[in-house]
Amino acid sequence: MGAKISVSGTEVTLNGVMMKMHPIKLDDDGVVTSIGRIWQMNGWLEDEQIEFKEAPSREVMQFARSVVWSKATDERMEQWTKQMEGLGYSGSAADPLKRGIEGCCPGTSDAKAKVTRDDANQDKEDLSTLNRLLSEWREPGMFEIRPRQVVPDFSNRGHTGLSVEHVHYLATQFQDKGFQKRVGNQGHDIPVLIRDTPSSELGSKAVSNWRAKLDDEKGFPPREHYERLFGEVEMFTSLGNGHFNQALNLFLTESKSIYNGKNYVIGNDIELHHAIHVGIRALVLKNSIPLRDRETISKLLNSKREFAWGVNADGSLNILDAAEDTSSCKQFIALSKVLDAQELNCLVRAELGVKDSHRMGQ
């Protein structure tokens, strides 16, 4: 996964930090069974590699993701150095304690990262790709779109949809701190939406996917709220700000908080009222955009979170001129951009210190 590991007796050190809560566990015969409750021993692979399963117990490890340990040979360390550079740990980000993601050392913020780039200009290439795709598929101008018209796109977060915990986390922030409208390039991200219909090929897939999510998780706004939308001629699907829009829908429907059971109410918050009933200025794409381009845009909107791009006065995008925010970032914010829905649920519970939710272990 890019992390440096060392073992002494039953103590495991990950990137120089002792994993006190996850020592090596042995069976009665002294055979290694797991690394605490995070990795279950699966066995040896070729080339002296050790395979673990990312699971809390051996009973549930069969279909879990594999984690492989390899010896830190000179060749592999050269590959590791290139991987860290590819993840952005070079130049101003070379020292993770001075700049980077709160609490992380190199290699720990992207478990699935591969050595895919050696080019120091990768950010520029990614921003250029995002700019090209948005420019190619966008409708001219900006549009105020009401949250009630928006559901997640079929391509959203690897087709896992939204995290109900993160939707309620954002709604709680709006309730406690007030809604903060975007001013210039500051504030919430610009929503990137696709103008679609419930009956188009990808539109119908978005509807089916979201209906299944609503059936599985009752913490979102009620299904009848969305069924009214699905009966209309037009709807919008979100590539960016999906959680943001559904958090606003919790206020529109006065749904109950999953944390304290109280209803979300707009109250006297003028900006919140405007966002819900008038809409949020959004970038709107044509519904002819193919699935692959949707997935690419969605991924880049999240992975390039540190570049606060916007729209110029003449309506053009300033993505290529966007300055990189090199200040330190909370780990919660950074990880919330790249995790799938289930992983993000767990992250929010960890952030809020929730320990008795019925969603734990699902």
C-alpha cells in the first residue's frame, strides 16, 4: 500500500509509528494469525511476499481485500520512492509534517495508489483534462439549480452512491454554523451537474441506483420526495457536491437527524432558504456526455480539491489558472473526497466519535 513496515517480536511499526492497539497475534502453536484486528494472515505468495486480508476477524476474511507485504529490497525501495513522488510527496510536499494531510505520513493516504506517474507536471495534466472535459460538455453560462431536482449520477463514487453519514454531517454543520454561500473562489465547491431525464439510458440507471440506496438506507430524505422528481420531465444528476445537495434536501423535507432525532429546519437562515428554494449556481453538462467522461470528471473534481477553480466574469473556467492551496488540510476533509460511500460512513463516525450506531459493522 506504499507504507513502510518493520516488525520486532510482536510489535509492528507503520511509517515509524508503533501500532500499539494492533500487535501481531499468534495461535496456540505460535503461528501468526493476524495483525491486531485489521489484517488477517492468509499465507505466503511467490517472491517471499505475505498476503493478509483486510478484515477484523478470520470469520469474515474470505471476501475481504488483500494486503500484501513485500521485502524492502533496493529495487522495491526505488519503486516506493517513485510512488511517493507520484502521490505528490515531492517539492513543497516532501516533508509531510510541514505540509500535507493532518496526521498522515507518505503512503498512508491512498491505499490503492499505484506507480502511474513520474511527471512533476501531473497536476497540470489533470487540471487540463478536467478543463477540457468540462468545456466540451458544459452548457453556456451558470444555472441556479434547486437541490430537490438533484440525485447522484450513476457514476458517483464507483457506483456506491452517497454516504448517509456524510450527508447528515453536512446538514448538522449547516444547522449549527449557518449556511455559508460561495463568494468568488471561496466556500463550497461549484456543483457540477448533468441535465438529464428519468427515462434516458444513464438517467434511468441513476434513478434505479438511488431507489435501491433509499430502500437500503432510511436516513436519506423520504422516497416520496424523489418519486415526485422521477415523475417530472427533467432532473439533474450530480458529479460534484452530491452530499451537499442531499444535505439541503434534508432541510427541505424537514427530515430527522440520525444523530439526535431532531428535525432539520431552515429557521431564519436567509442564505439557507435561498439555496434550498431558489437554488445554487451550478455548472451544467449535457446529458450526451458518456459514462467514462462522467467518471473522469467526478474523480478529478475530488482528487484536485486543493485547486480552488471557479468561473470568470465572462463565463469561462479558470481551472488552468487555479492556485494550489498548500496549507495543511484536515485528514477528514482529504479522505472524504476519495472514499466510497461505505468507507465514508465509517470515517464520519470516527470524526464524530459515534460508537453506538446501528450502522456499525454493516
